[in-house]
Amino acid sequence: MNRVEELIGWNFVKRLPTDGNHLSRPVLEALNDLVESVEFLIKRIVPRKISYYAFRDPLTEVFNRHFLQEQLHFFAINGKNFPIGVIYLDLDNLKRVNDRFGHKVGDLYIQRFASILRSSVRKGDLIVRLGGDEFLIIVPKAGERQMEEILRRIRNATNAVNRERELPVPISFSAGWSIWTSPDEPFEEALERADKMMYLNKFSR
């Protein structure tokens, strides 16, 4: 076989000729099966994986800032999802956990909190890790009642995790929320309101 590179590049030969020596036919047919399997992997599965991780935070696999920007653009041109709830969350003890127990435990703390968030939101709600200890939940077609219900579930799930004592420091978080009323309102204004409420809650305890 003179063109081995065709088996490992992006442009594959579709089939190798199998009408030669009958002794080599099983080998060529097996190579054809291999070519088709690798071609399927690279053309179908690999692009999906690349797309998946382009929009995901590698530590928690919730969405990242890149995805958030893409989704905000979608919301701005598609008003049917408004009003949209914005929940801003901040882990309270991450620096203390990192300083005392190391970043490996700190990463576990972040992952466990992300898992709590995933178990607490509705289908179609979006969880974004903004970075470090900050998370955002975007809640389409939401009002005050939905915001309070999601936060109640997050608190209950957090309490359940803390009762298990699987982490050296209990998970604690501060949260604030706002309603992004329409595409005519800049998202940054809704985000700022949620951020301010979160800090008021953090420093009032």
C-alpha cells in the first residue's frame, strides 16, 4: 500500500481494492473497516467533542464565558425567552480552602458546588462558571417565584452535602438575582443588579 497517508489524513480513500490475491483479501477488507471507523471518528465524533469543550469550563463542565456571550446574542435577537432570570453566585470559603488544604481540594469544592447547581435548576436553565469562585445561572421565561424556588433548591442541596461531611469545610455561598426584562435592556444592567444583591447578602451575614 503506497499511500499510507490517506489512512491518517483528513481525506481518506473510501475503499481499498479487494479484487487481487484472495489471500490478501481478508486483510484489505479489515483495513477498509478500519478506515471507515477512523473516518467516522474524525469527521463526526471529534468535531462534536471540540465543539463541546469550546463552550465548557474544563474543571466543572458547566458552560463558560464564551458560551455565555453566544447565548446572550441569541437571546437578544429572539425575544421569546424574556423575561430572563439572572442568578449570581459566589462561593464564600474558596480562598480559605485553597490556603489551608491546597488547590486540589479547592477544585473538588468547586466541582461539588457545580454538581449542586446542576441538580437544582430546571431543564433549559444555563449554568455558567465565570471563573474562580463565581457562577451564573440564566433562567429563561422566569420571574421572582422561579428565582426563589431555584435558590431554595440550591440551599437544600448544599445543606444535604454538608451533612455528609465529605468536604473539610462546609460549602457556603452568597447569591443575588435579578430579572432581565427585555432585549431592549442591556444584559450588563441585569447582571449588575444581581451582583449588587449578592454582595449585600454576603456582607450582611
